Amino acid sequence: MENSEIDLEKYIQAVKTAIEKAPLRSEDSVDLSDIWVITSLPVDLIMECLKRPEMKLPSTVSKIIFNKKVVLKNSDYLNNPQGE
């Protein structure tokens, strides 16, 4: 494994942790700007991490949005019908 791949794994883990800490917005989404505030990582690096196949979103998060556009959708999202 290359050094750059090891470094990217650290960033992917940091992004995953930030997603878990980030507030849920409308439709159970997380805004990329919240991930940025939590991690202080450059937006381009966060985007790169989100594109990786090992990036798995928690089942409570439906999608990641940035500038009102969907960046990553969660196929494992569990629609929580509480309150309906």
C-alpha cells in the first residue's frame, strides 16, 4: 500500500466521523459545509473521500449535499417513519 493511500484512509475516516457528528438537515441530509467545519479539510479532499468506494454513510443519513446539489446518495438509507 502506497503512502498516499494510507494518508487518504486517514482522511476518509475523518470524514466518516464528521458525518456522524454533523447535524441532520432536511430529508435527513448532511451538508458538506458542516463536514468542512468539523474537519477543516479542503472541500476538494472531502469530495475525493466521498467518491471512494469504501465511503459508507450511516443508515440515518440519506445524502450529502453541497450548494443545493446531491453529492452522494445513500443506498442503505433507512427511512425513519417516526412521527408520520
